Amino acid sequence: MAAANGSPTAGTPEPTGGGAVLIARLAVMMFLQFFVWGSWYVSTGNFILNGSGWNDAAGVTGWAYSVAPIAAILAPLFLGMVADRFFASERVLAGLMLLGAVAMAAVPTVLGPNPSDDDTTLYLLLLFAHSLCFMPTLGLTNTVAFSHISNPEKQFPIVRVFGTLGWIVGSILVSKWETWFGAAGWTGPDLEAGVGQYWVTAVASAALAVYSLTLPHTPPPAKGQASTPADLLGFGAIGMMKDRSFAVFMIASGLLCIPLAGYYGFANGFLGDSGFEDPGFNMSFGQMSEVLFMLAMPFAFARLGVKWMLAAGMGAWVLRYALFSAAADGGPLDGDGAKGLILAGVILHGICYDFFFVTGQIYTEKRAPKNLRGQAQGFLVLMTQGVGLLIGAQLFGLLAGAYTTGEGDAAVRDWPTIWLWPCIAAAVILALFLLLFRDRLSDAQRAGLAASGEDTGAPPPATDPGVGGMPAKGQR
């Protein structure tokens, strides 16, 4: 389906080659999309916990980081029934971003500078409305990009890295607003701890809505095609779970997003408790490292292959949480160098995200038959941004609450224990992945891909980036 598509399917244009101008246009699209996300997703926890004054700030935080996963679960329903069949991808993108801008603009407009406890439900509903509009665009931008580039392994990381740059700029702008603009700023002095941050999101979302209308035309991939109810709902790719390695990859992706939810929801507060000033700014170092590793991905593909790229990304999550647990206040490595270890854990985000999640998008693109690629990408979004992050947000809220003593300003969290649990979970997931993931195409799968005109990956040339899930021949 178009939403989380990664490639052209029947009815979409063939890749146009990916010249410099086209790559630049797609890069601007990615920059604006992730600027929208980064301008509120990191700093919302700081607003709720330190700026809202709400009595149940912890509970509101848990739900604020649950609305996006819920929206990600619902997104394939809309995309499978509507977007893939009736509208061009770039036009759906424009409409959704405009509606999302309206929802975000309503947050500071309705709540005002001093929200009350009675405002929490409306606040969460507005975040949910924005997320319902935003989450489908994660797949739509992939659809537009993959439909117009000819070499995904080399060209998509270049396009996608500008998304990371957009997240960095958005989060730093919000975090450093007071330093750069002071009390004279048009949203007040402390953007990161106030409702004014949502104005930034609204303006950026509206800008992307306008820009989307200038993107290359990408017709609906399933227009006029017969389909089953499963196709309409975007779940036709579930049949691919009969392939053990694809099932292992999908399940591992969803499971890994459970501890990832803790990083997004609680790392900002953890850095604050650990003595970091401007936690949002320090968190952006993770996205800065993401840029470097994104640029290195084409070279890593050629030397490691899919399986070991995925394993490296999962291993980085284990190391990150081990560093957080050990260097936290009261941990075994707590001391003069603790901040450096914590910051190292943040910087690992480049490997954590790029080597697992971006590699996973490319793996799904190459593994699925042409007629199922869009639905396979949508299923990946469902499992990761939906089910995994939703379970993680809820479980991590319970975990942090179980290891917290006191209330309000007197609350003390046992961070070493809190971070130890996701470290263990990620290590178990990694071990099972290495044991079960083989990704060898069966004769039937090769025949199916050959019938659809796809490369079967056998035998791969020496420069092939491990299409079969292992390093290419001569590089094992």
C-alpha cells in the first residue's frame, strides 16, 4: 500500500533514476517531515513533567507517548481502504499534513499558557488527532521516494539522512529557544517546557503540506485492482509470515520497539536527573550520529549484509541500556565519567536506528514480491511504530512507576534498575534473532519472485550487499 510503501507496485511509475535534482526534492520532503516530528516528540515529556503543572503528569506522559503508536496501528486501515486506491500519494501527504497542522495549532490555542488539570483529556485528544494524520505519512514519504529512485541501497540512505537532519534542527530549535530568542520570543521564554512548542510543529506541518503538492506524481498503486478484504485493510502481507526468517525479522522488530519506547519517553527525564542542562539538545547528539551512520550504510551493506547489519543495530541497543544502567546515579560506574558514558549511550542512536530500522525497510523492500511491497512496508510500520511502541510506552510507564519512591518534586527513580530490564530484554531478542534468522530463499520463493520479474538474489555477485541475509560471497 502506498502508505508505508517502499517501492513502486502495479500502477505506479517506474523509478526515474534518481538524478541530483530529484534526490534534492525528496531530501527536502524528508527534512520537513521529521522536523515536524522532532519539534514536539522529544520535548513533550519536559512540557508535561516540568511545565504543565498537572497533578498526574506521569500518567499523562505515558498516554502522550501512546497516542502515536495507536495511530500507527490504525494508519494501515485508512491507507489500505482509501489512499492506495483513490488518490496520488503526494496529494494524500499534503492533505494529512494540513489536517495535522490544524490539530497542533489547536493545542496552544485551546490550552493557553497555563493549562489546568481539566485540559488533559482535550490535550491528549489533540495529540491523537495529529498523530492520526502524521503516522501514515511515514509510509507515504517512503512511497514517493522509492517510486522515483532506481537504487534503494545507495540512494535511499541519502534521502533519509535529511529526515534525521530535520529531526535534529526541530528538537534543537525547541530546546535552545530561550537561549537564542529569550523572553521576547513569539512563543514565550521557555519553548521546551511550554505549549508554544506546538506552534512550531503546526507551522512546519503546514509548510510540508504545501511543498507536497510540488513532489513527483505518484499514482495510487492499487487503483482499479481487484482485492480481498485483507488487501483493503492493508494486511495482505501477513501471508509472508509463513516464511520463517521474515517472521523472525518482523517479530524481532516489534519486540525491539518495546525497549525503544523507554528511550523516547524517559531518556529526556533521565538526562535531566543526571545533571544535563538542556536535555533535548543533548539528546540531539543521537540524531547527529545517525547522520554519519546513514551515510556509511551503503559501505556497510557491501561488507556485512542484511543479517549482520540488523544484528549490529540490535546489539547497540543492548550496549546503550547497559551504559545507562551502569552510569546512572547509584550505578556501578557512577562517578566523574558517568556523564560521558550516558552521552555515549545517546550517541549510539546512529547504529541503533540506522542499522536496524532503515536496514529493515530496505530488507522488506527486497524480500517482498512486487505486488506486496507496499503492504509489507505497512505491516512493518504496524509492528514497530504501532504495536511495539504502544506496548513499550505502557510497560515502561509501569516499570518506572514501580521503581520510583516519593511523589512530585520529591520523586526519586531507581534508574540503574529501570534501564537494566530493557538491556536484558534486548539481549534476549538479539540472541534469538541470531539463532533463528537465516533468510535463505526457498525454490518456491525464487520462482514467485522470478514470475513477478524480480531479482531472486541467487547467486549474488561479489559486490552484492547480502541480498540473501548474509554477507556477499567472498566477504563472509
